[in-house]
Amino acid sequence: MSETETIKFSAETEALMKSIITRYPEGKHKSALLPLLHIAQADTDGWLSVPVMNRVAEILNIKPIEVYEVASFYSMFHLEPVGNCLIEVCRTSSCWLRGAYDIVQHIENRLGIKDGETTPDGKFSLRTVECLGSCGTAPMLQIGETYHENLTKEKVDALLEENKSRTTHSRYVDHTTFRTL
Amino acid sequence: MQRKLLLEHIDVPGIQTYDVYRSKGGYASVEKALKTMTPDAVTEEVKKSGLRGRGGAGFPTGMKWSFLAKPEGVPRYLVCNADESEPGTFKDRYLMEHIPHLLLEGMITASFALGAHTSYIYVRGEFFYIIRILEKAIAEAYKNGWLGKNIQGSGFDHDIYVHPGAGAYICGEETALLESLEGKRGNPRIKPPFPAVKGLYDCPTVVNNVETIAAVVPIVNNGGEAYAAIGIGKSTGTKLISASGHIKKPGVYEIELGVPVEEFIYSDAFCGGILNDKKLKAVVAGGSSVPILPAELILKTANGEPRLMTYESLADGGFATGTMLGSGGFIVMDESASIVHNLYTFTRFYHHESCGQCSPCREGTGWMEKILHKILDGHGSSTDIDLLWDIQRKIEGNTICPLGDAAAWPVASAIRHFRHEFEAYVNHPKQQHVVSYYDHCHNLATAEV
Amino acid sequence: MAKVTIDGIEIDVPDGTTILQAARMIGPEVAPPTMCYHSKLKTSGGYCRTCLVEVTKGSEKDPRPMPKLVASCRTNVMDGMVVTNGLSEKVQDARAGVVEFLLLNHPLDCPICDQAGECHLQDLSYEHGHYNTRTDFERRTFEKIDIGDTIQLHMTRCILCYRCVKVAEQITDGRVHGVINRGDASEISTYIKEAIDNDFSGNMIDVCPVGALTDKTFRFKSRVWFTKPVDAHRDCDKCSGKVVLWYKGDDVLRVTGRKDQWGEVEEFICNTCRFDKKKTSDWTIEGVREISRHSVISANKYKKLVKPKRLTINDIKALPE
């Protein structure tokens, strides 16, 4: 892997990225790094490989290390492949009080994987995450952009069923999330 | 009692959309400010209102605005802190989801007061569905002439952009937020200089919480004095409280500051009492960072006076017997909750969210988490409790940003008020209710039995 | 000008001086220890928290004490400010805490570490640490990696002072390494295992306060206190050419930049001077370098030895009764 290895995003994606950059003042284009990484992650394989990050660095005209430093800081950027359906279960105080651990255990049993793991078929990944700001509707989990709240085991089963046959990976953003300028 | 200023029209069908919002008097504060007031007059009203920052610190908003440096030819920025990540807090999400135009209206009015022509709303990355809602609302506001050039013929130009975070609690700290907005790691800056002098892109910047900015709308509409007439003493106006945990009706409640805590917990207008009618054990009144209080101290102060939902009353008694209003994240625990385990979830949170810049927080938060895990696992000793106390003492006040304090206070207060629970774990681990689920911690090694 | 009092000693300093700089002007007896601050690197300091001091009086204008201890390296003096460092129990207690935090995940492998003897963390622990350890958890470890042919990164020893990142940012033209990950998982890295290759990369070794970045060409050759430092210079088209040669017998074992009394590099040197010029004939020798008596490196170096003076009868007569 090297700093020069890079990929190309689709023309549409690159156009969206260019539009995001105009949200920030002249010369402050580095500001667009977080939204661009989100888009890059969603539009590639659901994780940020080195060539993907290098391309973002190229677009923003910054050093690749500046991208690696940032991407590795934030928990929503995945630096390794994740399953098609990434299940993120909140585990902090209020969710814990309302039974989040039982939900996690239930998912673990259903999928046969532990927290942090991916099923061998690459369909599901399970992660416990810190407070997602949904304490009043605990317990809850997030799949891509969507919050699933007031969970019960039945609801979780339905979610697993629903996502079993998905063909695209769960994503936090798509091309309609941002207003284009 | 319930007093709805921000959430007055929350139940109106379609209030998310511009047309309905406008039909309910939306954007009146912008009209009033731009057409009949000077920027300083708007700031003056905010000062008169006694509004205090709703993100947690409670700093007077008008004063914060008046600190903004105004050098010639340098742009100024308003940045809305929508990085709501404090465990127990979900009011900003609620507000943005259900009544996004209220935030935009407040942003425009506040920006006019500050002389800012560009503002950013920094929304935590996990809230992308909220970003979608905000982007739609912003597009509507542009379409109807509330944003862009020469707003409503006033000559005032303003643009609002949404900026997503990407999963980092620390970006709720205002200088970390600015770093993140500049496309960097969310490392808090060393202060001074403060954002009012050198903020976003080294320009003078005001960073305000979502609820704070929204409160500017009724303040400008009705006047600062009318806002100040609500509430008690220096706790003026209304506050959104996020109620969660072992209660019958979790949710977001707008209260007039001054409601007795007991009423808030037990009244049907609010939390509706403890889930399954169990006994109240403890409350974390203002988000995970504030000290936890046992039932007797949250309902009544140490002097036996009823505890009220105000900045002052909750803080009565200092940290020995009081707590803080904080962000209004009200987490209720019934008699079955393990204080030690709850503390463990908090401490694990702070360990996970520490940015790693300064040594006490980087090393201390992880150390405390490991010790708590060891205690929960049944391998702790009473010296571990003393050690926890000493570690939190050495983190508090010695870090770059308040995350160190936020990690220390829950530990200190849990030990202060519930030491017996820690001792029970240490002395009779088998009798404690079983930790039903093994917690995953990185790099954790507890002693074998 | 501002008048500031540090541990009871008054000094007038120019406006804009930090508390740390003012303390250093007074002298080592009042200067707080530092780990991450480096006088030649902009925006350094503030991270390690070893230089915390107590401000008991803010200024003449606003005499209120500051509510928290402040990082002296990043806090400017005010006229009339009163600061306590060594005299403050609060400071000593906090500093002991900082040492404990810094050592929490440190391997304490001094016996096999090339930095031993000139390690700031060793000095700090000796002066401000506890003798016992209160943790029995496994320590954080990382693989050793080579970043280029001449520098080894041993991340396990790193205290995340950011100095090497600032060196790369400020004196080289292409930073390829930085701090990745977050919290206590943070590490100094190139992320993609790229070699750090530029004319000034060797300065990362000199600014590293611990043994995280060491000179591979000097690796395990000698304990530093068995080598003899000699000031020397040469005409160099890249840098000042002012260095210290570290001799063992007639061999130059390593070349470093010159460090001031605070252990901070005075002038950065280029890699040619550092790695490629290891013959005495490459250099104009200035003389044996003075090493503080306090340092272990001064052991067995007799340059400044003061021989006892033999008293004459006149001296004895002149003695007071």
C-alpha cells in the first residue's frame, strides 16, 4: 500500500464532492474532509481503504497522512471491511438500564458472532457503540442511517430477517442526503 | 408545570414543513430583528432574557455574544453545536427532527445580532437522518427568501450550511468542534485564545447549542424581559429536559425552570413515576457528566428544602450533596439498578471518547474503566475503591478540556454516595446480581481467580 | 513589561512571555519540568501536563487566583502575577499524578533502552514519581517498526508529546507521519508503513523526550554515559553544521544536535551531518561539551573538576575567627 495508489469515484460522486467543497470559504476546502469521507465510504465498499482515502486527499489537495489521521479518529469511519449490514447497538447508561445487553446477547446468539465480529458470509457485522442520543427510546440500534428504537427481541428478529437478503451495504449517507448547491 | 415556548407548536401536523411553520408565526423574529432592530438591540434583549447556554455549561448567552471580537474586514461566524452526544441527552435531536425551522430561524436572528454572514450547524454524524431534515428545511428557507442575499429586502445576507460529524463525543467541546469543522481531528484547542477572538478559521466565532439558538426566537418575539419573567432567579425561561431510564414516560419535556424535581419525576405531565412502581434509587440529573445523587438528595437538598429544576437548586450543596443541571439529560434509576455497573458504562464511555491529547485523561479514563471492570468481575479489593477515588482526583482540573472533569465527577459522586455498593461488590462479589453479559473492552486483562 | 513572582522570586519579563519562559529565566530551581513543550517548535506544549503550576494571583488588575492549575508552557504572564511551582503542594500532587499516568503504559525497559541516561521521563519519574506502582493491568504494546533506514519507532515507549509530528510539519517539506487513532489507542504512525525520508527526519530522534524514536545507527552500541560528547562543526549547505559528536575511544558512535540546558535542541541538523559524517576528519572540533553535573552522562567526565586548593599561611591568616 502506498500514498500514490488511488481510485476514481463515479462522475456523480465527484460532482457531489465538488459541490460540498463550495460550502466552505476559499482556501478552507479541508473543512470538507468529514463529509467527503462519509460520501467516499458510502459510495465504495462501506469502508475506507487506503486508495479511497488517497483519492479524497487528492481531491482536497492535502497530504494523505492528514486524511489517515482524521479517518482513524472518528468512530463512524471504518478502516476495515464490515458486513453488508452493520448493526450498531447503543450500550451506554440509559440503554443499558433498559436492557441493551439482552438485545446484544440476542443478536449474538442469532447471528453466531460476538460484538465486533462479522458473520462468515459477510452479511452482518455487530458492534456495540456509545450513546447514540436516543436514550428516551431505549434500547436502540442503528443500521446505516436508520434508528431502530424501543427494541424488543421480536423487533430485532424482524430486522435481522429484513436485512438478511440485502445486496447493498448499509450506509449513513447517499446522494440525496445533502442539498446540492 | 409544562410551559411551551420552543415546543409550542410541536403537535401541529406538518410543523416540520415551511408552510405550516410559517402559518404558525414562524420567522417572525427574523422579520422583527431585521426590520425594526439593530444587531446590538437583539443582543441586548438576549442579555435581558438571562438566557444561559443550554448545552451544559450554563454560561450567559448574551455575555458570550458581547465577547465576540469585531475587527474590521474579518468575517465572523456563528456555529451551532448540534453534536448532541452526552449520554442521557436527546433534546436537540427531538427539536431538529420535529421543528427544524425553529433552529434555522434562531440561527438567522442570532447571526444578524452577531454580524455573521455564514453559519454552520455541526450535527453529530450518527444523526444523518436529521441532516436530511435540516437540509430540506434550509432549501425551503432559501426558496422563501429567509436565507441568501438581501433577506426579505433587509440588505442582510446569510448562508447556513450543515456539517456532519463522524462519531466523536469530544466534538461537543466547542474548540474540538471547530477543529473538526476545519477537517481535523477533534482535539480541543488550548485556551486562550477563546473562539470569540480566534475561532473558526481563526476568525471571531460564537458556538451555541441548538436549544440556546432556538430560545432566541421567543426572546426576540416577546422581548427579553418576558422571557426573564419565566423561571426562578437566574434560571430564566424554559428548558428541554431529556428524561430516560426507569420511568414510565421517557421523552423530551419542556419545563419552566423551577419545577420541583419530585413533581418532574412523579407527575403524569412529565415522567409519570418510576417504571413498575418500584422505588427511586438515584438520578443523574444533567447528563452523564454531572454527579449522581441518591433519591433523598435529588428530591430534597441537604437542608431539607425541595430540590427544584434550576441551575441553582440542583447545585445547592456543591458537589458534596448537590449536582448540576448540565444539559438536562435526566437519567432515573430504580432500586434494581447497580450504581457500580452504571458507572462502568459511563467510564467506558469517557475512555472511548477521550481524544488522547493530554495524559491524565488519555491514561486515567482507561485505567478507571479497567478497575471498575475488575470490581464488577468480582476481583476487586477495597484498595481499588480508594485507587479509583485517587485517580479521578488527579484527572479533575488537570486536563486541557472539560472531558477530564466529566469523566472524574461521575466516579467521585458514585463513590461519595454509594460507597457501600462498591464495598458489597468487593466483599461479596457472588451475592451481587450477575453481570449478565460480558463486556467487551479492548486490551483488558483482569486477574484470574 | 510584566512583573511576575514565581516561587517567591520576582522577575520582569516582556509582555507575551509564558510562565514557563519566565521561570526558566529565573533558573532551574523554579522552572517546571516539561515533556512536550519544545522552545524551537511552534504550538508545542500543553499536552503532557507536567508543567502545571498554580497561579495564586492572576494579575495586579485582577488579583483573583486561577481556579485550576495551568499549563505554564501555554499561559502568558500578566503584570503582578504570582505563581507557585515547587512551593505548591497542589502542583506537586498533580505532577506526581501526571508521572503516574505517563508511566501507566510505559514499558520501563530502561535497561535495554538507548535513551536511558538522557531520557526526560526518567528524570521526571526520579524527581516527581512514586517508588511503587499501583497498576497490575497489562500494558499497552506495539510492534517496533523501522521508519526509514536510520530511525526506529518503538511506539510502546511513546508518551504522545507530538514533538516529532511538529518537527515533520515545521522543518520538513512533506509530513508523512502523524498521530492516528484516538484516546489511549493513539499512536505515532505513517499508517501505511511508509518510510520517512527527508533531509531533516533525524531531528525527530533529538526531539523525542523518551526512547520512542531512536537512532538505528547507534542502536545498542553503548550506554550514553560511556560516551564522551564533543562539540564540533562543519560547513554544511543544508544546516548550521553545529553538532555534538559522541565518542567512545576514537570512534564517533553518533552525531546529534546540540541541546540547551533544558534538553531542547538549539539548532536542527540535517541527516548528512547526523548519519553520514562519522569520522573525526569530517569535523572541526571545538572542545568537550559541558554536561550538567546533574546528568548521569557527566559521570567519569572530569573536564570541570575543581581541584582542592592548597591553603597558604596567608589564606589561613585571612580566615575569620
